[in-house]
Amino acid sequence: AIDTRTLRAETGYITFDEGYGNTGSCKSEITFIDGEKGILRHRGYRIEDLAEKARFLETAYLIIYGELPSGDDYEAFRGRVHRNTAIHVGMESHFDGFPLDAHPMAILSSLLNSLGCYYPNLASNDREQDLEHFDEAAPLAISKVRTLAAMAYRMKVGKPFVYPDHKLLYSQNLLHMMFSEPYEQYVASETVAHALDLFLLLHADHEQNCSTSTVRMVASGGANLFASVSAGVSALWGPLHGGANMAVIRMLEAIHKDGDDGSRFIEAAKRKEARLMGFGHRVYRNFDPRAKILGKACTRVLDEMGKSDPLLDIARRLEQAALEDSYFIDRKLYPNVDFYSGILLKAIGIPVEMFTVLFAIGRLPGWLANWREIASEKDGRIHRPRQIYTGPAERDYIPLRTR
Ligand code: ACO
């Protein structure tokens, strides 16, 4: 139900739309969603077609620049991504300051913001200058976010950093930097590399979700691209947003450990004692097309790898039970992209604490495109929502000695 009311505030009438469920905060040419019909298109292209025929970097280019790249444009873009894999040596010392159990999302957010300090000409907070350098900054960010993510993981497991290998594909290079040993390079199989590429592609943009709106909000004040996307990482971290992919696995593991087939958990969710993570979406009220694609990819990847996962069986049972239950039907709650993404990532060997980091790598093109859209607005206004004040009415100050 839409709860959009016009309430009287002290300063006049203000439209109250809690959580912005029915508020269009901007005009955008990037992504189209029809939540009732389960449609997702980037720049007019159906997500199903992109998932089947395109790669992550090609989709990133499309989302950022608005058109599928020509062969030359694509090579130039990929070349920029490849040339920017290494991190300034000064940045390596940042890792010494973090405690070993620091969450990689905290590291990623801090270091993405710090990255701007090493490229002051790309992060000047002067819109015109930052836009002028955007073609340099965007592939640089797409490249370095991956290296920083891998370094955060290596730090956590107490292993030396691994330098990127330019011969590898984008997803393979990430896995190489995470998992290679000094005398044994990890080169992901075609199946694994393709599955990770698909995961990144399916997360590349999703309209005005919590993190993208955050990026736009920060950018609307004129902040540079690195500061803006770093705020996006922080917004993504929470379990109701990007952190849901971790939460789904934790939930499935707990159900498995309890010897539950999922039915007890479903009942607990209906009594509001638990939340069925990976279910429900603010916009999709029928199905999430990304979840459909990932659900199929999960089965395919597990089959190709000759693996079985009891968690996938529990997930399938939960999905079936929820789809037949009036609690979920009435509230239009269906699996979202996170429901299967965790199982896919787990199957290809990604540790759970890196799931949301991988989501951030995937979502970066969307954040960059939205930053560019805001920065290019000729008459753009700073985003500044109002509120309905519910605190005390005016009162007189009481001196400390008489309180
Ligand atoms: N399990 C059980 N009940 C749920 C769930 C769920 N996952 N999601 C919503 N509900 C119930 C609510 O309790 C509420 O019930 P009520 O009408 O009896 O009070 C009703 O459905 C509406 O829920 P809201 O929380 O108002 O829905 P909202 O649109 O605000 O939230 C959200 C959407 C955050 C995705 C929610 O469905 C949720 O918490 N899902 C689980 C977390 C998750 O998977 N997040 C990932 C989202 S996709 C992404 O970020 C990539």
C-alpha cells in the first residue's frame, strides 16, 4: 500500500512518503524497472539478453555511456581497465593500520575514498574538471576496486598481496589476486569465470536503490566520484540491501544445522520472529528477473562443477513453500537477486565475508553512471529532502545548576 500523505509541518505542507516508496527523486536515462511485470532494462536492453550475450565490462560500458561499445571503444575501455590494475604503493601501507578482523566492506569504503587523494586531478570536487577526466576515472575505479577488494581479502587471511595478471579476464584476475599462491597461480576455469562475470553483470545497476540514491545524494553536493561511490559502498553494506547475500547463507546454514527442512523457519518468519532473507523487494512485486537468471545459473554451475549443496536444496524448498503460502503471496514477497547469489558465490569458492564486496564491484558501473548523470546536469539542485518534525515544541532553556 502506498502511504503518501501530505502532512502539516511547522513550516507548511510537506509530502510524507516514508522510505521514499513512491517518490521519484530524479530523472534518469540509465535503467528501467517495471516491478509489476518483472522487467529490468539497462539503456533499453533487456537484462535477459545482456546476461546471455554480453560480458560484465561490456555491460558496464553500456550503463556508463548509454550505448553498446563498438569494437574499438570496447578495446580502449578494457585497455584502460587493464592498465589501472596496480595500486599506488603508498596505498599499501593503509592496510597495516586496519585490525586483522576489519570487515572488507569497511576497508573498501575507506580506500575507495582515499583513492581520490592519489589522483587529485580526477577528484577535484570541481564538477567541470572531474567530468573532463571522467573517461580516465571510470575505468580506473572499475579496475582498482577489484585490486583493493582482493587486497582486503589477502590481508584478512594473512597472505601477501598478489599482483594482477593482465592476460586474465576481469573476473579471472579478481580470483587470481584473491587465491593465487607464490608458486601456484589460480586460474579460474571457464565455468567459474563465467559464473562470476554473470554475477557482476546482474548487479551492475538497479535504478534508485539505497546505495545508488546515496551516491546521487552525495554527488548532488558536488562531491567527486571517489567520495560518492565510497558512500555507496557504506550504504550497500547493510543486511537489508547488499549484505542480504551474506545473510541468506547464514540463514540457510542455520536452518541446515537445526535439521529444519525450511518449514519451521517459514512459520517463524510469518510470526515475525525471523525474516526470510533474500525474499521481498521494494519494487519487484511479481518476480525479480535477476533471481530467475541466477537460480538457473546456480543449478548449471553446481552441475558443471559436479558439486551438490544441501543449502541449494533448502533454498529450493523455502522458495516453493513461500510461493504457496498466503503470507508471502498476499505481501507479494518473491526471491530477490540475493536469494541465489550467495549459493553461486559459495559454489565458486568465494568466502562469505566477501559476498557483499563482490556486489559492490558489480554495482560500481551503476554508481559511476549515476554520478556522471548528476554531475552533467546543467541545472541540477542539491538533494535536500524535508522531514516532519515530531520532537518537543519550543521550550525555555534551563541553566545547568537548576536542572
Ligand atoms: N520475510 C518475511 N516477511 C517479510 C519479508 C521477508 N523477507 N520482507 C517483507 N516482509 C513483510 C513485512 O514484515 C511486512 O509485513 P506486514 O505488512 O505484516 O507488516 C510486509 O512484508 C512489507 O514489508 P516491508 O518491510 O514494508 O517492505 P519494504 O519494501 O520496506 O522492504 C525489503 C523491502 C527490505 C527488501 C524486505 O523485503 C526485506 O527485508 N527482505 C529481506 C532482506 C533482503 O533480501 N534484502 C535484499 C533486497 S534486494 C537488494 O538489495 C539487492
